[in-house]
Amino acid sequence: DAGITQSPRYKITETGRQVTLMCHQTWSHSYMFWYRQDLGHGLRLIYYSAAADITDKGEVSDGYVVSRSKTENFPLTLESATRSQTSVYFCASSGEGENTEAFFGQGTRLTVV
Amino acid sequence: KQEVTQIPAALSVPEGENLVLNCSFTDSAIYNLQWFRQDPGKGLTSLLLIQSSQREQTSGRLNASLDKSSGRSTLYIAASQPGDSATYLCAVPAGGNDKLIFGTGTRLQVFP
């Protein structure tokens, strides 16, 4: 299917475990992003990538790691999950140029117990 | 630092009304502004993108305007329907084509 897909849609994990959220896009967009959405905080940027092998931190990057070995994939890893990382995570992508739309995945709801 | 604010935070209206949702931003040096819709438990759906050189953009019953000098954008929804019930978010890029800065959102409910 064309578009941007995230997996899993729902995940429950224990404190201290490592967990990886997957994001795949089929448009060959250069830019990819990870956001988290929390009540009272809205959407906040965790990490972004301008191209394969180029990543940069966002506003709330502590405790997260990303990689981008292929243009279409942008996995997000929580190295040692904490309860404060319970959230809904959204992946997004956009193309080159100053006026291209950003497109979002359906989100992953992560609960850390 | 760019800050984006949306007013009102919530809105409840009867079906058929014309609506205006507001978005304001502190740094007028933006390339574009994008409006999104988010249904409960779902991802964000792009509605409209207005380029900095444009003043308006239309899609069906939706019309978005942009006034960079005053740091404002409005989303006009004509003849609202219950299916329009959702949260509406505006966002501006922090620089170039990279990270978006989101507003706090307006939660809209349209009742029959």
C-alpha cells in the first residue's frame, strides 16, 4: 500500500525494556520525522532525518535513538523504556522543497508499565 | 523561538453553521502553513497547505487564509456537518522544509 505506515499500532512494554517502533514510507520522501503526542503538550518533535544516514535531534530526544539506513525506513528505539515515554507516537514524511506537505502515519500507542 | 497558538481550544456548534478557526504564530518568517485534521485515535490528515506567497487556499468547503505580517491564519469551514467533528491543528515549519511546529489544536464538535 502506498503511504506511510507504522507498526505496531499498539504496544505495552515494561520499564527498562528496549522497544522499537517502525515507520515505512513508499513515496521516497527525503524528510522523515518522529513526534510524540501527549495531553497538555500537543505534538512534540523527537527526531528528524533529512536523508538516509542524516538524523538530528528534536525537542524531546533524550532516551530515544533513531537510524535511517534506507530512505523508506525510519525506526525509533526507546533504549530503556520509562513510564514518562507512555505516549502516542507519530511518524511523518515530506518531500524536498519549501512547500511540500507533510504526511503522517496512523500512530503507535505505547504504554510503559 | 516560534510559537503557534490556536483559538478557541474547543468549539461546539449546530450543523449548518459557518465556522472560523484561528491560528497565530510569533515568527512571521515562514515558508508555509499547513492545516491538519485529527480524528480521535487516528493520525493527522493534511487538509491544506498555504505557501507564504499565497493569501488563500481552498479545498471544497474549506478555505484557509494567511496573513504573514500579522502572524495569523484562519480556517473557514462552510456549512459544517457532523462529519467535520475532529481536532484541527495548524503547523508551520521551523525552517526550510524541516520540522513542523504545531499549534495546540481546536477540538470541534458539530451536532445534528
